[in-house]
Amino acid sequence: MNFNDDQHLDVCQNIEAGIKREYDINPRLTDSLCILALDSGKIAIKQRFGFAQNESVASSADTRGLVDWFVVVGLERIGKVNDLTLKEYVARLEKIKKSVGFHSGGGSRSYYRFIRSYFP
């Protein structure tokens, strides 16, 4: 599945809009921290649905806003919009994580440079 044929592309866009906002307000946020936040977000949203209770959510001042955003979006969308499931939502977080990793080769905030033109 790529971004062009994703039936839940709007969810990816919603998640990425929040990522862009966090990059805008936090100059210390790097692509590496974004990847860590995406991993923590996957655990945090699973915990809200009663899963992953034995896993811990790593969070710092620089990633807390992202993790919270991922949970908010998940709670707003899972089971409520276009039959999105928890598994599908976690897959979208993973897809974005791969994109961050792919684009991060050009520097510590390369993903931000990539997405900021899509979310003015």
C-alpha cells in the first residue's frame, strides 16, 4: 500500500498536520525524535484500547505533544470514520514513520522540510 491508494489517506494527512505543527513550535524536534514519538504513539493508542499494557510509552518534553496528538487523532477516528480500525491506524503511524526515516537522510529536520510545503 502506498500513499496514493490508501483509503485512509486523510488519516495520514491529519497525523502529518500535527507533526508539522510540532516541528513549527519546537526547534529541538528532530526526525529521530519524531520516529521515537511515532513508536510511542503506537503503544499509547493501543493502551487506550486496552492493549499493550505491559509496554511503556517513552515521552519527553520534545515528544509529548506528538504522542498526545497521535492519541487524539486515533480516538477521534478509530471506529468512527470510514470504519478505521486500531490495526489500520497503527499501520498509518508506521507508514509515516517509514516516510520520516526515508526523508531524514538530508539532515536532522529533513522530514519537516519535506512536509511543511504540504501544510502551510
